[in-house]
Amino acid sequence: MSTAHQLQITHIGGPTTLIEVGGWRLLTDPTFDPPGRRYTFGWGTSSRKISGPAIPATDLGPIDAVLLSHDHHGDNLDDTGRALLPDVDTVLTTASGARRLGRDTQGLHAGQSTRLAHPGRPTIEVTATPCRHGPPLSGPIVGDVIGFALRWAGQQHGALWVTGDTVLTRRVREVATRIPVGTVLLHLGGVRFPITGPLRYSMTARRAVQLCATMRPRTTIPVHYEGWQHFQEPRDAIERTFAAARPPVRDSIRWLTPGQPTTVTA
């Protein structure tokens, strides 16, 4: 019989979370720079970081693997986060990001899977999921992005899915129909920039509710909604949208206190 493993998730800030399960310590999209700096994202877009991490990089402890949705935007991998990578055994990211980062970084295309294995720990199957980090045809401009679906023996309610920075598309919806998801880390924020007007570069809460209605996760955890000027939907707006949704979507949402490890039923 499969053994259930306790899952703990710590929201550190922005898209950055620490996932702990069965002896594994996995870090998503490392961002640990202090606030105040302005970062450029290309094609005239930029944003200022307005809050720092709930846990400094120096207090993080050893990390077994980094799940990096993309390497080329400072709100997903900043200078301090980048400095952590050489000390991590496994870094999973996009194929193009792996070429840029070099070293032992492993690149994945959407749909490809790999395994994290270690004696005495559950083997974790990691499948890259599709993302589109902007409006239609924006791929060559915004670059490649992936999410990650994590599965291990003993999960009671389905995979842990880290959506990555994406708007809602047909391919993203298909993930929810192909992979049973128990817990989802939703990258939200409804990102916009003045130079590109109403165009969105990450999911809005309204679209997230639509996705969750298809996916029906047990636990929905918002991330990537605070800490930067270009995040346009703060927590209170997300809360109102989910409060208006039907159950079980309305009841699935769970807010994490930054810096505080939270046990989640996997």
C-alpha cells in the first residue's frame, strides 16, 4: 500500500514557494532580491519590486531542486535567486532557459517528464505543463515558460500543479482534464504594463475561477499576486472573485501566510 507523505508549502513571496514532501525540499522561481529596484522585461516593459522575501536566501537551508518556470524575467529569477542555482543538485526549466543557464540545468518542453529520485524518499515525477505568458502570438516576444505537475506515490487527491506564469488558454485547460490535480499553486496577478495597455500577461482571478471549475482541485493556493508594481490584481480582488464562485471552487481557496510553513493535504 502507498504511504501518504506530509506536504508543506511555504510562500516566500511573488511566485517563490518552498515545497517540502517526503524529505524533498523544492523551490519554485527563486526571487530573493530586496525591494526597491526596477527590472526591465524587454520591449519597453519594466516594473519595480515593492516588497522583499518573507525568508531571506541565507536562511533558506539546502534545496534539492529548483522548478524554474522561466529564467529571463527578474520577477521569476532575480540576481539573488540566480546565485543559489550552482548549489542545487537539479534545476528544471524550459529548454531555452537551460541553454542560457548552462551547468547541469535540465530543459523540458511542455509534455515532457523527468523524475526526482533519492534513496529513502518518494520518487517525484515532474511533468512540464504548457504556458502562454501573454496574448496570442506573443511567444517570440515574451519567451518560453512552463509549469510543473508533480506526482508521487501516496497522493490522495491528485497532483500538485505549479501553473507558472500564464494566461488561460486551451492547452492550459487541457492540463486540468488530463491530470487529476489535488493542489494547485496558481500564478495570478493579472499582469499588465502601461505600454501594452489592456493586454494581460498572467491569469486574472476570473479566468482562474474558470480553470478551477474544470480542474476541481481540493486546494487552490494563490501566488504571484503581490510584491511588484505590475501585478494588477491584489489579494482583496482575488478574494472577491473566488467568494462569488460556486462551490467547490469557492471553498478550495487557501491563503498562505508568507514565511510560514503550511501543511496541505496531498
